[in-house]
Amino acid sequence: MSRRPRVLVCGTGFGRVHLAALTAPGSPFELAGILAKGGPRSRACAEEAGVPLHTRVEDVPDEIDLACVVLLADVNGGPGSRVAAELMARGVHVLQEGPLLREELAASLRAARRHRVVYQVNSHYVHLPPVRRFIAAARRLRPVYIEAACGVQVSYHLFDILGRALGGLRPFDLPAPTGSGPLRTIDGTLAGVPFTLRVQNQLHPADPDNHAHLLHRVTIGTEGGTLTLADTHGPVLWSPRPHLPAEARKTTRLDAAADPGLDLPATSVIGPAEAPAYREILATMWPEGVQRAIMGTWTAVCGGVDPLREGQYYVSVSTVWQAMAAALGFPERLSGPPPRPMSADELIAAARTELEEQPA
């Protein structure tokens, strides 16, 4: 293909990240249009990008090569999978944002094979640099336990992270949760490894993008140490297993033993030590992650990949995620305005003041 592939973005909620990716300088793709309801935000996005706004699939021109379907799917009562099916019927390749129900996904994969197009799922976070570093390091380890925490909004994406890190998710067992307060705890197994999952099973129906205590935090324990993704956006940490050598029992000082393990840092950072600010995450990291996902789908298109075979992994992700959701039950409904984020500088200043007020 001599021209750049023409891409349609469906939806302008999270789809705005896709718009940023496709309109970035040097993008290997051409933003060909937006498919949305036609509200003020969608009209403004189309005007800013200089592309047509379509409100019906039948209005989309034939020369679209790939569609990013960034609309709520069946689990959230949205039209995402219906739109994806209509576009595939027209010969358009599709990259659809999760989460997706297992049967919904299976139907989309069968439709893709029937129409001879590529269909892939994007869980977004697996394409971000800190998560990719964590996955790459985890694949070199042999886990003996896993601890993970997440907000319920991004629990589907957590299982994609873990599936890639562990090389799969089966066999799994996710029994009924325990605990009270914001977090519910599930003690089970994942990929045959002991697994503790803590989920903030709370949701604000009118403001689902806020009120989460965290996105993702994962620790994989091994015989030699623990690998931790402190946050979805980093840093990634390696902590060698604490070890006091036998020689130290005979010395007058604990640090006098010659064992080289005593010279290992208690924790080392894999990659950048600091996570970026949220403005940078939204402006740069997320669009670059989306561009990586789109490029992966287009590479599959060029390689003639069978969508049904490639999609079986995500069927597994959906299966495990639905088992977790069934164990947790419906999220607790939250109300009111979102809490104000507190900066580290504020916390440090508050702690310093308290310390200074203590008597000598």
C-alpha cells in the first residue's frame, strides 16, 4: 500500500486518546474520520482534527482500512460490538477496546473470520512502557505467589497484564471474596500459582473515571526476590529476597560477612525511577501506547493473521475476568464529588511541620 492506512475512530470518550495518536506528527496512519453520536464534543474533535464526523455506520465511506472501536461494549450496555460487527461486514479491520464478555468476543471473532478481516482487542495498559517492562522481566521469572490490586474499572486490563506476564491464565480458581471497606480480597490461584487479588469494587455511576484508589499494582514473588509494578505508570521495582548469610552468625558485626548478597540494594528500579505526571501520561504515554496497539493490528492485517486463532488468548482473559466479577458481585455505588488528589509535596510538608512541633 503506497498511501498511509486510513483509520476511523469510533467514539470520542477514550477515543480522544486515539485521535491524539493518529494526529501526532509522523504518524504512520491517516485519521480518516470520526464515528460518534454527533454531540458538541464529537463535533469539536472532528473540527479540530479536520476530518468528517459520521453519525451512522452506513455513512462511513468505503475507503476506510481500519476502525478503532472505542465505544462501551455489551457489559456496559454500549453499542461497541454492534458497530464493530457492522464495520467488519463492510470489510473493515477492527481494533476494539475492552472489556468484552466472552460470548460477545467469540461472536466478533467468528464474524471477523467470516468476513475475512482482522479483529483484535485492545486493553490499552499492556502497551505502556512501564507495564511492558514489568511483563518482560516477569517472563524471565518462576513465580511462587502473586499479589495484585486494582480498581474494578480496570480489572479486565489487570488480567491481560497478568496473562502476558505469566504466559497464560489457566488453571485458575477465584472463590468468594472476603474483607470489608473499599477493598475486597480474593485468595485463589492464577496460572496454577497462589494468587491474592484485592479489588476496589466500588463505582460512581455518573462519574466512573474517578473515585478509584488506584489503577493497577502487582507483585510477583519468586525464590530470588519480588518484582513489583508499583503503579500502572511505574516504577517497576526488583527487591532481592532478604538473606542473612550463615557466616554472619560467627562475626562480631552483622555486616562483616563476605557474602556478596549483602552488597545488593534492597530495592532496584527497572527503568525510570519516577512516574510521569498525569498531564504527560494523557498527552504522550497513552497516545503512544494506542499507536503501538494500532500498529500491532495493522501488522496482523499485513501478515494475514487468523483472528479466531489469535483471539483465543483474549477469550481466556474474558473468562477469568467474568469469574472474578461473578465472585465479587455488583460494585458498591458511590456518590458525591471525587476526592481531591494530594501531592507528595503536601504530604512531606505536613509531616515536616508535625515533626518540627515535637519537643526536643
